[in-house]
Amino acid sequence: MADDDEQIYPFQFLGPDAVLDAVESLGYEANGQVFALNSYENRVYQIGLEGGDKLVCKFYRPDRWSDAQILEEHQFSQQLSDLEIPVVAPLSINGDTLQVCQIEGEAFRFAVFPYQRGRAPEFDQDAHLEVIGRFLGRVHRVGAQAAFTHRPAFSVQSFAEDSASFLLENDFIPLSLLQAYESLSQDLMGRLNDRFQDVAGQISIFRVHGDCHPGNVLWQDNTPFFVDLDDARNGPAVQDLWMLLSGDDMQMQRQLGIIVEAYEQFNEFDVRELVLIEPLRTMRMMHYAAWLARRWVDPAFPRNFPWFESERFWSDHVLALREQLAALDAPPLRLSVFR
């Protein structure tokens, strides 16, 4: 495993010419148009091709995933796409979806994807929720046929405990909030472990999208196209549902009811998973803060997240986690009113 400097800085070599050279090495004829898309963990570019077509080229962050883990993501995406489930899968070039190029002596792994038009779904429209629910039911019906072998699972250890430890050990938290964060994180981890223990051995864990937030769903011609399975892991079905919810508890209950009713046309949903919504939300919040800290030596992060080093951010973060501590003790969302 490379250290942080070795892991991060090779991205500096990804100038437009290097990106175009990588794409053209696969036999494509680029027209010179390179547009960087909104991605920080990896580097993703929209490439214009001669004749007017486009494709998307994704360069993977070195040392984050192994080749086997990336290929599992590709295989899952392709399996779904082959079943006419609207998932944007990588293109196979000469039988390979994972490509390698050399730039300034550094080896970069990358993949190319078909360009998919689309806009954000309108989550205030029941019809959009229903269609998304039906397709997620199909995604999970396929995902439940097997678990990832090389990719990890969602766990309190990796998303909460490791995150808190990294922040505490690397002096990111202001001294004025250090004790509060340390005490609060310990309380949170106790609650999180309790909630997962409550359903351990009772619910199914299988291949899920893992990062199914509205930005990873593109709406086109009344169809939701699911993109970016880079965070796909083994997890509970509810992981792909809760990030689609917004508003107060009543609004989220209503949205969840619509999604699950449509979901169950293709796959059964286990209501015991509802107790994991707030734990999964808490874990994501803790992981996000640690993700920013782990990537801080990448120049793109200070440039795009300048507020991360401010005391205001950490004060707000501690306050949000305190609210999550209360949420972990509150009754979970229910579906009974919709059934």
C-alpha cells in the first residue's frame, strides 16, 4: 500500500493531453474536447469523439481498490445491464473493462463508459419514486444471488470506528472540540453496534449499489439510470433506499412507503432493516468527515472544501452527530400505515 503522497499526487499528471492519449490508445478518435466532471475520489472526464458522440473516462484513485475489487464492480454492473436494468456499465475493449496506461512513469487504471444523458429525478413526484423503487427491486433481486468476494461490507468498524480513530489521531479536530468529539464518538459507536447487533443474522446482506443518492440517478425518458457503482459493497437493501428520502419524518415515511410498495413487485423488503436507517446515516456522516481528512493532501480537496479546516465546520459536525445520537434512540420509520 502506498503512502498518502504516492497515492494522491500522481493525479497531477492527468492533463487533457494525457487523458486524450489514454482514450485514443483504445482505438477511439477524440475531437479534443475534454470536460472534467464533478468527481474527487477518482478523476472522471467527458470526452468528445469525432462524429459527435461522447464517452466518459474514469481514472481510478491509485491503491483504493484492487484490480479484483474493481472488476467485481464492473461484472455486477454488466450483469445488471445485460438484464436490461438501467445501470451504466463500463465498455469492454478487446474483452477487458479495466484498462491501464502509463503517464509520466505512473501506471493509471481507467475505464470508459457510454455517455448517458439525464437530469435529477423529481422526488416530489410519486411516479418517479415508483419507477425507482421497481428498478431497485430488480437490482437487489440480482444482487441477492451472490455476495461480493473481494469487496468489503458496510460495517461500524470501517465507517465509524476507523473514521473516528483517524480524525483523533491526526489532529484534524480543533482542540476546543476534541474532548466533545471523542466522548460523543464513543457513545455513537456503542449505539451503532447495538443497532446492528439487534438484526445480526436476521437480515440479508448482499451486493448493493452502496451510494444510491440522487446525484447517482439520471432521469431520462421516464427511466432512472443508475451510475457510479464505485462504492458498491455487501450491505442491507435499505442502504440503497434511505439516501433517496428527504424532509421530515412524515414525508420520509410517505416516500419510503411508495418506494417499497413498488420495490416489492420484484423483491421482498425486510421491514426489520428500517432500524438501520439512522445508523447508516450516522456512519455516512462520520465516514465523510474522515474521507475529507484522508484526502487532504490531494490539492483538489483544500481547493474545493476550504471550510473543512474551520472551527465552524467541526462545531456543526459535532452538533449534527449529537442529533444523530438522539435519532438512534428514537423509533425507526414505519411502513405499516402504507400496507
